[in-house]
Amino acid sequence: MPTKRKTPARSSKGGSDMGFLLGIVLLIVFGALFFIYGLPYLNGVTQTPQINVPNKIDVNVHQQ
């Protein structure tokens, strides 16, 4: 008579590896989007405007 073997039931862990992989992929995508769009935006915000002031200003006012 053949012997019967009982295999243990699978744990409820079944799909967490796929969630971990999906989390890593999303983290990479968000990181890439930050470097593509976020850093240039932050660099543009922090720059001060350039103001050109002439060396000589004529302050003589001629009225008629």
C-alpha cells in the first residue's frame, strides 16, 4: 500500500514578492521623474533675476 504524504499548506505570503518588485519599479520611476522634472524646476526657482544697471545715468533734466 502506498504511503500518503501530507504536504503543508502554503503560507498566506503568496504575492508579496510581486508587490516588492512593483514597489522597486515605482521607486525607480519616481526617482527618474524627479531628476528629469523636479531638479530643473528647483534650479529655476532658486535663481535670482539678472538686473542690468548702466554705468552712467544722465540726470540732467532739460525743461523748456
